[in-house]
Amino acid sequence: MELKLVIEIKNKINSVDKLKEKAHEVEENYKDCIEISLCSGTGCKAYLPQELYRLMLEELDKNKEKINKKIVVHKTGCLGYCEKGPIIIIYPKELCYLQVKSEDIPEIVEKTIKDEVVERLFYKDDNGALIPKVSDIPFYKYQNRIILINSRMDPRNIDDYIRLGGYQALVKALTAMTPDKVLDEVKKANLRGRGGGGFPAGDKWETTKNAAGEPKYVLVNASEGNPGAFPNRLTIEGNPHSVLEGLILAAYAIGSNQGYIYIKQEYSLAIENINIAIEQAREYGFLGKNILNSGFNFEVKVHKGAGAYVSGESSALNTAIEGKAGEPRLKYIHTAVSGLWGKPTNLNNVETYANVPQIINNGADWFMSIGTKGSAGTKIFSLVGKVKNTGLVEVPMGITLRDIIYKIGGGIKDDKKFKAVQTGGPSGGVIPEHLLDLPVDFDELTKAGSMMGSGGMVVMDEDDCMVNLAYYFIKFLSEESCGKCVPCREGLRQLIYVYERIMEGKGKIEDLKLLEDLALVLEGASLCALGSTAQNIVLTTLKYFRQEYEAHIYYHSCPALVCKPLINYEINKEKCTGCMLCVKSCPVNAISGEVKKPHIIDQNTCIKCDACVEACPEKFSAIEKKTGLLGVKL
Amino acid sequence: MKNTKRDIETYKQKIKKRGFRLTETRMVILDVLLKSSGELDAEELFLLSHKKHPKIGMATIYRTLRLLEKEGLVVRVGFYNNKAKYRIEESSGPLAEKPDIRPSKSGLDKKKFTGDAGYPLVTRYEGNLEDYKNVERINTIQNQLSQWLGELSKIKREKELALEDVIKDFGKVDKIVSYHENQRSNLIQILLDVQNEYRWLPKHVLLYVSSKLNIPLTDIYSIASFYKSFNLEPRGKYTIVVCTGTACHVRRSMYLLQRIANVLGIKHGDTTGNYKFTLETVNCLGCCALGPVMVLNNKYYSNPSTKQLEKLFSDLD
Amino acid sequence: MNNENNNDTSKKKINLLIDNITVEVDDSSTVLGAANIAGIHIPTLCFHEKVKPYGACRLCLVEIEKRGRSRIVASCAYPVEDNLKVYTESPKVEAIRKNLVELYLALFPFHSEIKALAKKYNLRKTRFKKENNYCILCGLCVRYCAEVKGYNAIGFVGRGINKKVTFIPDSAYFKYCENCMECVDICPTGVFPSNYGMERFPQISD
């Protein structure tokens, strides 16, 4: 039977009917067909999806005679449930197999051909019950996946996208709507920028449209500097056409003919996929001259970013695309009025553009029915850290943080105690437990002192030190700052000194006021948003976890046992059986002892590298970390 | 032992002879230089002079030094590898004419900058000269190269020559530049491709790109040093990448870095002595479920233990 | 000479309020320029008439009020607008500037502007760790060399806290600078280029 491997080049699509015809044609191809979706995103890359794909094809080939239905294997983008990767979903029954290994493939193929299931690979909930259907699994149940419809499409095949309704919005807009109508629809839908600022996209488009100057440009911000967040990458890898379609729609509404996609050069798979998507869209006539016979021209180019967090800021991004060092400009003339080479430029995040086709297809009212009044639609978050279910989730706005972390995330790993959740990356802040019932909403999060950001959500438990976390972010910002203005550069430098003092146990009580004053300077005097949002992490950790700072200063102790200068590694004499494993593992020979006698760590030599903890067998667990002036564990 | 009084008089005469005013500040600076037994750098000179005469600022120091140097009364030594230091030029009689800048052990020789360096160049130009439209540009580059080599000390120069195999002719660079339409605004893309080709950004390649696209070298270096992905130093054969994004940090990526340091002896940003491994950190690979992640040779490893690391590194040759 | 046309529409006059004093200026002027005309002193460090405004020192911050909302902006770069209200010494600006001056005291306390401001705010010493860096990266030397002289002999390298100013390439000194050295006079701290800026640009490690 056919195994779909080759992408065929078809004729151009230049009318509504032709598109419908194409969609119908593709659907016919898949009729009565078993589709096997194999997650091949970068998140599962370590598990070698290439291997699994090859094995699957081999197995299917071996069992050729037994196959009586058409079987198609998709290599899809990320399916989101990274904790349990690799994932295979079988359609049309929506069966979901988790943590598939190469040894499981023959069995899966065999059972699928016979229309049976492999029960041991299903999701098991806490009571041991099996949940075969993907939409019933708690991780997916509470999500509302509008953009991440990755599971039934191969991102390198435009036909799959068309089958799921792709490019209908573009056709509708170019044949039945004027640019003003498209703009009005987006404005009405209250689509707010998903890059962090939450500025209404429709207003920005309008400003660009009305600004004087030609040519106008549209930019996609896929720089994703935020460490620990990857929603943009997975959207481009898994569903690149949605972004392209949104971009073309935006260009049509604004009156622009040239677009740029700024994407970080580390994302090699995403760059490949978007380039292929551009080529395929051009084949079908969705890009280039006279799209769909409407007289509208549009070209798009991919620009690789070379590794700078600050270049994700809108004026810095414009400067980077012009080929200079990506430093933010003085922003008294907005980039929407004077951006790339002085011309009006519209910049939006990947996710913002990805939402546009759905708005045009289903109308603004549909979009506003999801989410809250102030923030309509869904948002993609990368839920990472100490949760059981790490992965990529798309949730409607208004869902509480508690639901995301406990219902979708499954709660804290190893059932430890929740401490805080950090949103918005280095420019955001922490949210403690008593605020967990906050709805996810632009304004609510800003009120709490944090911000939505581009979608990073890091969960922390009792083993994470807030002082260390703030230090980590400030260190990150100090190296990523462009260094142009004094308050940001020197302010961050001085913040690092203060934090290092506190983490070494040399903090003074005045240091807390010093931190607040530095935060004031950063917020008020900085040139761009990097400096002014740097205060968020400092002020939120001070506000909600002041007792941790005080423990570091007054008691010279780190309650979470993280800050190296304040902890000691000690061997519990009762638990140590004298196996000598740690003695051998220590790189500085700080442990002394003989066989069958308890070992001792020399505190003066110990560099606190954790090698001994790794070496000590779990059943003994004899090495403990202690902190505090009297060596008492707090 | 110098007889300070006599010397100060001599120098005062010398300055007056050349028609310059002997201001109070100039006298103080001259005095400090004479009293010092060795060489001083500009900052030390400033601190000593400032104590005697608080009105002296760094600008005054520089202007005075420049003047004295021009007149041959002060000599600059130890130029390139350390901070410039100055000492009084001692001579028995009045100086008849302005001397050339004297070379010292690691100093520079002005003559070498006129073009005939006498040192072998790192790249030998291979191919048809007529292919390159502007022969002069090549000559300028070669002159600048010889200047550069003249600046390096002997050991460094040997290391440079040893890397000759990594560096071929400029044809590859030409191809890259013309692929990007010779556009200035595509500079970052060009540099990324050049780095993919050579594994780092050698100085003479940057010189070539600068002259081909007509961008001042200053701008190129500003951009190359601004972005993290550009390497201005040669890398090891294998690059070990450890993710230090927030998610991996919370899962203790610093312990992983420590384990690698225990095995290989390098911190992040360093290369091992035999140029085999380079350790780098990135901000997020997007595989947070595997954290802390290490990438080596295009394979992803989740929290490798010390034993696994030892085996991995020794398996690679 | 050209005949100046009094009805030249390109030179529109703008009225704005600075510290409750009405000032009339050309529409191409900045808030700082307007303040100078009115005789109001706004402290600056990285500003110079010969080069374009840069906005790095942040000492010239003022509070502006437009349509009921207030913002803190850098007056050396903000263009004048009709009926703009500017406050150079509002409580918010003073609070920010006081902390900023304290930061400068740790960097380069010898400048006359900084010393005057420190006296005004009664700051005798600074709680911050002394950097003694002297170069405040105001960019005047780089901009002067690029815009006025056109030599491009010096530039910034690095970013963030590792940013520096150096000669590129090192031999540029002999080509251009020996006969010029005008950047030495323009440097507000008087310290450029530290020993002629010969910080060795990272090459092959020794």
C-alpha cells in the first residue's frame, strides 16, 4: 500500500474553488486511512525520532501483505507532552502511546494493522486506570489547542495544513474583504501582542498603516531570547504555515509588500521548516506577485539572529535586521512610524500572527468568547521546572495558575512542596503560593508584579533558593544587556556585587534597601525595557520571600541549601557504611576514611561540587547538606 | 643615581629651546618622571602628579606626554603586550633632530608598517589575480596582514601559522558574500556563514570582508563581539554545549558543569589545551524535559554522570 | 547669502512649558535645546553639539506631561511638541537622579557636573562598590571619530558589563590618530584612551 513520502508539486491555487478542491483532494487521500503521528520536535530529538521513523517504515514494509487499509506516517512537530516523549498518536481513534521505545515499534505496527491496541503504552492515571484517548488525558484535557494543531500534520507538507483548513482565511480575505475590514476584525477581536507587552495588535497595525512612508515592512519576532521558554520555536517547527498565513494577512491589512522573519540561529530545525514552508507557499501562489489574482504582492525573507537577548526588543530587532549591532534605539519615535531604514514597520510575535487566520476564519466574536474580557484567546506556555508533566501547553486565558500547575502539570515532581512560579522570563517576576488562584491574564499578572512575557513558566519547589534565582537572572541580564546606558549596565553590575555578598554570607542589613534603590534607578532611568523590567525579579523576590534574604544575612544560612558558600557537606556517621565510593569520586581528595569506618569530609578542602552525593549509593544517602551559623538544618 | 637638579635644568632648557612654555603642570610631570627610577605608565604618572598638583587631570597627562614624546624627551616602551610605560630619554647632549620611535623588546618598529614585512603571510594567495577585480585591495590586505604579524610575538606567530590548514583562500568568502548579494545589511548573515565555514572568525577574513563590503573594520568587530554566537578565537574540534536556561538551572545544570570541569579541567568558554574540546553554554535548547541537557556531536544527553562523561570523551578522537 | 523667507513653513515655531516658563523654539529642536534657550540648566555628560544625541548617560532625564500622562524621557533626544509640559526637577526625577548620581560616584566622581549634583543632593559618599573604571562608555569618542572625522578608528567591543572602547585594528593608531587625537579633548572623564586604548583585542590565547 502507499506510504506517503514524497511531496508532490501541484499547480498554483488562485481561487476559492481551487483551494476547496485541493482540500477535498487531500481529504480523499486520507479517507479510511490510519494515520500514525510520530512526534519529531526538538524536544524529543534526544530520543532519536529519526530512528523510530525508520524502524516504523521498516516494520510496515515487512508486514506489507497484512495491511488492508492505507497507513500514513506523519513526522509531526512537537506534540507538547515532552515529559512522556516520544509520543505516537493513532488516528482516527485518537489513541495515544507514551514513552515509546524502539523495541515497542514492531508490536505497535502489528497491533495497529489488526486494529488492536497496545495497552501497556497507554497513559495510566493515579488510580491505575488506562486512558487511551488523547483528549481525555489530563495534560491535554484542560488545554484548548487552537494553534498547536500539530498532531495531524507534517510541518513540511503544505497539503496537510490545507486539509485542516489552512489558507482559507487568506483566500477569504483576499477575495471577499478589503484591507480595512481585515484590520477592523483584528481590532475588534482585541488580539493583544503575545510577545510580552500585551499591546493591542490591531492598534499597532493601524499606526503602521497610517504612518507616512513607503515601503512598509512587517516583521516576525521569533528571537525567543527567554531562556527556558520555547513556544515560538515549537510553533514555527510544528505549524509554520499558520505563522506565514498570519503574516500575509497582516501585510495585506497594513499595505506592506515585504516581510522579514527574525529567528535565532540556534533553531536549525525551525529555520529549515520555515524555509520549506515559504518555498511551498510560493509554489502554490500564496507568496509572490499577484497572490490569488488580487493584485497584492508579498515577499518574505528569513533573517538569522546571532545570539542576543536584547535583540528581541522591538527597536533593537530593527537595528539587527539592518545589519548592525542590535542595540535598542531611543524610542521617542515609535518603530511603527519609523522602523527599518526609517520606514513604518510593524513588529509582532510569532504567536500573535499565528492567531490571525483563526480570527479571520471564525470571526472576532468567536475569538472573544475564549479567555477573559481583557485578554481574549489562548496563550502558549512552556511549563518547565519541578512539575511532573513538563511540556508545551496552550490554554485559554483566564485559567488559574493553580489549574495549569496541578491539573495539567500534574503537580510538583517527587511530591515536594510548591514554592513559587516564575513567569515572563528574566523580565518577569515570581508569584508565590497564595496568589496561585490568579487568572492568567495580561493585566492580572502585571498587577502582581510579574508579567506574561512570551510564555515561560518555571515552577519551583522548596529546594530552590529565591536569592540564587534572582542572582541567576540578574547575571543573565547583565551579560545580555547592550551596555549602552549607565543605569542598566552599572546598576546590574552593582546588583551582582550585592547579591554575591549576600550569597557568601557577608550581607548587611542595609543591603536590602540598596537593592530597592538600585531597582528604582533601573526602572526609572533605563533606556529600554531590559533595564526597566530587571527590577521585577528583584522586587518580587524581596516582597514575597523577604525571610529568605534575611536568613542569608542574619543567620548565614540558605534554607533551600543551594548557595554554596553557606552550606557544608557532611557525612552522617550513622548512615555511612564505609564503602569508600565517595572517597574515590572526590576530585580534590577532601574525604578521608578507611573501609568499614565512617568517612569524614574536610571542610577546608571541599569545593562543594556534589560529586560525592552522586557517588553515595541511594540506599545509604549518607551525605547531607547543612546550613546556618550553628550548622543546624533550618 | 641621578643628579636631579642638574637634570631638571637640562630638560627645562631643552623644552624652552623648542619654544614651548614651561607651565607649572608640565614641570610637575617632568619632575615626577625624572625622580622615578624605572618606567611609569600613564595612570601611575597621574596619581603621583595629581598628589603634587591637584589641578592635573588625565587629559593634561596625555597632552604633556605626547608633547614630550614628540620632542624626543620621553620614550614609550612596552607597547603592545602591556600598558604603555614612559621614561625620560637620557642622552648626553642636546638632541639635534626628532628621533624615530625606538623599538624595545616587545615594541613595534615603524618601518615594518610601510609594507615589506619580511614575514611569511598566513595565507598564500592562490588562483588567478585577474579573477579579483581589485588587485590593490589584495595588496592592502596583505600589507595589513604583515603589520599584524609584525605585532605578534614569535610564539603566537607560530601558532597562527600552524592553523594555516584551517584557512584557505578568500574564494570561499567571495562566494558567501555574493550569495548574500554584497549587501551591507546582510552582514550578520555573512558572518554566520563564514563562521560555519571556518569554525571561527579569523582576523584576516574579517579584514577582507570589511574591505569588500566597504564597512569600517570597527563596525565589524563591534558586531562580531556583540553577538554571542560569533567566535573570535579558534575552537576545539568538538563543542560541548550545556544548556543553562532557567529550567535546566533549576534542575542543577551547575552541577553538570562542575562534573565536566572535574573530568576535562575546563570552565565554560574555555578550550582544552589540545584543542579537542570547547565548552560552551547556551540559553535554551528547548528540551526542558530532559534537563539538564548536554549536546555533543549532535547527540543530546540528559544529565550524564561522571562515568558516562569519561567514557564519552575518551571515545571521541 | 540666501534671502530668509519669513513665511518659511519648514521652520515652524513651537511653544512649550519648561518648569512653568514658556519657551518658543523651532520644531527641529530637542527639549534640551529649548531648556538652554530658556536658561534652564539640565545636567548632561554624553551630549555634545557636534555629534548626534546618544542618550547613554541618562543624567538629562526630565518628566514630561502629555495628555494627562507623565513619562520620564531623556531631554537630549526628545523632540519638542506643542503644549508640552516639562519638569526638570519634579520629585520623581529628583529621586531617580539622586540614585543615579550615587551610582556615578562609584564610577567617576571627578567630573564637575557630578560633583555639583552630589553637593546638591548632599551625597558625601557612595554605598556602591567603587569601580574606578573611569570610562563611562558615553560613546563621545566613538561617535566623534565616526561622524565628525570619518576615520572610524575606535569602536565599542563586547556588550553588557564587558563593553569596552578600543582601537580597531591596533594599527589604526598609526594611520589616523597620531596626527589627530581630538577625541582626547572630547572625553568627559579625560581618561580616554586609557594608555591610548591598546587593550589587546582577544586573539589566540597565549
